[in-house]
Amino acid sequence: MFHAVSLKELHRIKKWHVAHKAEHPLEYELLDLVLTLWLMGWVGWIPALMLHVLWTLPLCALAMLLPTGYVRLRARAHQRQRLRCDWLVG
């Protein structure tokens, strides 16, 4: 079953990363990249349609799904004990 990450969950995860930036700088930067691409996806589809650059629409759609995919991938790795994600449980 598909469960999209809500804005409330994204906010909680981002707050955890900001609070633990010193201990986990790479994880902080990676989440920032994910959120930046997510925002670019949401903002980018309008100009893509207006400028008839339709090949970018699939990229925008993928970018919009990126936070959910990132959280699911990290949760799966945490569950398999491949890496630790303290921010999963809030």
C-alpha cells in the first residue's frame, strides 16, 4: 500500500535533522537535497507546460515523489538494520 509522506511528517523529520546537524551533517545535506528537488518538481511543472517543454514533466513527477521514496527507502534499511534512522519515530 502506498503511503505518501505528509507535510507534518516532513516538518518533524526536518526538525530532527536541524537539531542533529552536527552529528549527522551528510544526512542533513541529503535531506536538504531531497526537499529542494521536491520543491523544484512542484514549481517546475507549471513553466514546463507553459513553455511546452513536456519532456520535463516526468522529471517533475519523480521529484514530487522523492520525499516519500526517500523515507520509505531509509525505513526499509532501518528495518533491515543496515543503517540507523532515529528520526523515523517521532
